[in-house]
Amino acid sequence: MSFRGFLDKLKTEGKLREIKKPLSPVYEVSATVGKELALFTNVNGSKVVMNILASRELLAEALGVPQDRIISHLSSRQPEGEVKIVKDSPTKEIIEKPDLSKLPILTHFEGDGAPYITAGVVVSEYEGVMNASIHRLRVIGKDRLAVRLVEFRHTYNLYKKAQENGEPLPVAIVIGIDPVTLFAVSTRVPEGKEFNYASALSGEPIELFECENGIKIPHAEIVLEGYIHPTELVDEGPFVDISDRYDIIRKQPVVYLTNVMNRRDPIYHALLPAGSEHHILMGIPYEPLIFNEVKKVADVKNVVMTPGGCYYFHAVVQIHKTNDDEAKHAIDATFAAHKSLKHVIIVDDDINIFDPNDIEFAIATRVKGDEDIYIYPNVRGSTLDPRSENGIGTKVGIDATMELSKKWKFQRVPKPKV
């Protein structure tokens, strides 16, 4: 389903809130949006949409599956779908020279210091290897952006390869793409397989067209073509990260823009930093990775990244245990699948993993601290964790499952039927 098709569908269903009041892109849109899917029709005369995938309900609607089938749908699809190369695109309705001041790029918080593109999918390719992923992009001029490249991730690796040869890395920054493709590029898949995964999730080939610089991209509302300079670095940050705190200032590469394409009356998509859509796109893609890894060592039933853990630091894994060792194996498998994870809780299949009270019940009644809590100090975690030191911290796994030999002690009393 196309970007506009998805918005039209949700509008028809009464799930899209339109705000027609004139608003400034500086602070006012972010202060107004809340958690609902919202279309702002007059942000300095332009349209801005936020919270397209801000809930499991919206993600399920985009995928075309019930909410309780999200994990099985995601975990069963391999990144091997076909893509279709097309010659033309509605994205090409207007082609002009770069001028970022014409776009309603938001300044979200007072400490940001600059407008940021937050839902821009950076598509890059070098020596035949392609990658597509979301990167935050700080506006530093009419045709320049500072891009945050996390070390040793795919875009960073392509940038370093180009840099070694003294060459720029060609990129296309795609804004306003269909929601399934947006989710797919947020998922860790083998290098160059993001669009194949999108096709597998949607059940039909994703259409790609070629930019002037050779990068192949999906249809979008706005496309910024250019290249990442091989040597130039500038200050990037501070910027609010997923844990609702400011990330540090770093020296990061510069993107030079060479061309802009967009639809007539384009709809600019923005992510609110540390907002619901940020959490969904950054956290839920790990659920199928964890599910498939735990499946190797236990009968896994479900996985959830929890809201209280910023959809990133905490996971709950539900298994049907047949051996008491399986919970510990599941803990290790979970940390192997999501290396930035901080805490994981393993529960039985009688626990509702979407209910925090039920999870706490499992901890209260099935955990013996000196036997069921596993601590892993001085290991690689996430630089986004404020308690880490340069990404080095402590991980904790909790076995909140029943002891099988004494199952009678832990089983709940069945509720009487009326």
C-alpha cells in the first residue's frame, strides 16, 4: 500500500487527525502532536504527517494482519522477495535544485539547536553493495546535512570503504515511503536485502526507480539526492535519543545535496524523537530476530519489547518450557539477537506478556534471586544507555518460569466458569 493510500485508508476509518491551524516547524508541531496519527496541513504552508506507525495497531494495519499475528508474520518472512525496477515515478513530478529551507523540517526541542530530518531513509550503494536505513540528519545549510552514522553499521561500513578510496558515497534520502517499506528498512536484515524484505512482508514486489546518481529507491513524497563527503566532518548533536535524553555532540560526516525530487504538494513525514513511532520503528524490528534466535533453543511463543524499556532496552520472551535449562538458553539467545538489549525476562506461556502486572506476577512468584537472575558485567551494550560507559555496561537476564519438577506450586488456580 502506498504512503498516500495508507493515509487515505486511515482517514476513511477515522484514525487520522487533521490539524489545520497554522503552526511553526520550530517546536509547535512537536508540542501539538501527542500520540495520535496526525496530519498538519499548514506548517509554514506545507503538510507534515507524524505517527504513521506509532502503535502496534497501526503496524498491524499496515502489514494487513491482526495484532496477535505480528510476530508470526514478521518472523516467518525471509528477506528474499522480488523487487521491480520501473522507469518512472510520481516522485519526479517536481525536480529542482536543493534548498532545504523550502521543506517543513522540524526543530523538535529547545536543546536541538537546529532542524533535523528524522524519518529520512538513507539509501546508499558502493561497489555493488546497497543499504537502506533511517539516519537522523541535521540541517547545516541550504544544501548540506550532517548525518549520524553509527559505527560499524551498514551505511557506516559503505562510507568507510568509499573513504578508503578517496571517493564520496552516493546517497538518496527518501522521505514519505509506504509504511511496510519504512518498517522493513528499520529491521536488521542481511546487507542489501531491505527492499527484498519489504516485498516479502507486503506480499508483492516493491517498485524501485533510479535516481540521477544511480541509487535505486522506492516511490516517495520527497527525495534528496547527493553524496557523503569522504573527509569533511562537522559537529552533530545534541539530539534527543530513544531514552528521552540528549545524545552527545560528535564529529560526523557531511552530506552534500545535488538534486531534489518531490510530488506536487508533498507530505513531509517526521518522527518525534523518543516518541511512539520512534519506539515502534527502533524496537519492534528486534522482536522477530529474538523470536527466531530463541526458537533454536526453546519452544518460543512470543516476544515483546516493552514500552517501559523504551522499546529498546527491555524484552520479555514467552516460552513453553519442557526442560528447566531452556530459560537460561533463551536468555543467552535473546542477548545474541539484540546486542543493545539491557534486561530480558523469560516467562511461561500462561503469562500475558502484554500485561506488565502479569509479568511482575511471574517475577514475584517464580523467581529466586540467587538462582534465577543472571548478571553479565562489562559487556557491549548500547551507547544510548545512560548507565553505560562508551557502550560498555551490565546485562541482566531473569528466569521467571516455573520449576517443572514443582509445577504444582506455581500453577494458577483456574477461574470458575460462569
